[in-house]
Amino acid sequence: GENVEQHPSTLSVQEGDSAVIKCTYSDSASNYFPWYKQELGKRPQLIIDIRSNVGEKKDQRIAVTLNKTAKHFSLHITETQPEDSAVYFCAAPNQAGTALIFGKGTTLSVSS
Amino acid sequence: DARVTQTPRHKVTEMGQEVTMRCQPILGHNTVFWYRQTMMQGLELLAYFRNRAPLDDSGMPKDRFSAEMPDATLATLKIQPSEPRDSAVYFCASGTVPGRGTEAFFGQGTRLTVV
């Protein structure tokens, strides 16, 4: 938590391709890593999260992987569809574990 | 379907005016956050409350911003005086200790434009 870096800031893919977004965090004690999706003009909404006791979690076409040693986690979207176009935010807890600190977001564009 | 409710949805005001944004958290959530979203900075944490008590407001410009939670159903964020650089979308979110592994639920945001 505290410092969350997210890359890339923009990502354009063709429909059907995979998309990967990566985040790094600074606090080694962080133990919870959610991903939020924000469609244009809407609120951010949780799409998947992972806790530090697992290395990977899948939910249909989306998956999140966690590497605690390297302090980074990634969002993977397979078989992308135009409706996946949105801004995606990663987050990690602050040092006190009382709030979520967000990355600056990745704008994903899926073209058909 | 429980939701965080924010008012107003949009606000256009002149520089120097006071702006008040309101948030009704989801009933039963004990933590309320205020985030500011801009293109350059993404989602910045401004302030948050636990059981109505302020926990941290270090992300907020203290000279012009203030956040309060007068009761469990209402959180407010005030800017006085407002400046053009305050133009952004302000989100309220609530949850039960989101930093420990529970979801933060966002409101629809208040889009503020200061001219």
C-alpha cells in the first residue's frame, strides 16, 4: 500500500486478444489487492480481488496474479470484448490497513 | 440494492464560492471515504472516517477543505473558497474496513466544475 504504481496508463487491444495490467506496491505488509472497473461516467466497481495467501484467482475471463516477493500483482483479461473497454484501477491497503490506495488507472480500449 | 448516494451529481460554481457535497453511506458500513478523481492524479484519498470519527485527512488541503460526519447517515465535504483547480469528480465510498479485505462501495460521484 501507500505507494501503488500502475502500468500501462493506456492499453489498446483487438477484440479477442488478451490484456494485462500490472501494479506494484511498496508496503510488504499489504495483504489485500482489489481491482476496480470504471465505465465512462460511472462509479468504480470491484471486479476481482486477491488476498496474500493465494497466488492466483480466476473468475471467468478475468484473473489476478500476485507475487509477494516482488511486490506486484496483475490483472489478466482473456478473450477481450468491446464491453471490457473501461478504466481499471488496482488498489492496496495503506500502511495502517484502514483505507485503500489506488493506482492511477489504465484506460483499456477494445476495438472490434 | 444498497448503494452509496451522493448529492449533487453535478455542480458548477464560480471561483470563491462555497461548495458542499453530501454522501449517504450504505447502512451498516462503519467506514466512509472521500476520493477525488482527476485525469492526472487518478483516485486520490482525501479523508476518511471510522464510526464517524475522522481517521485521516492528510490527503486534503486543510486551508480550504473540510470533511465532517454529523451522523451515521451523512458525510459532507466542503470547499471554501473554491478554486478552478478543485474541478474534479469527488467520490464517496463506504465499507467495513476495506483495507483489511472487504469491498469499498462507491457512490456515483459529484462532478464539480469551478469557473
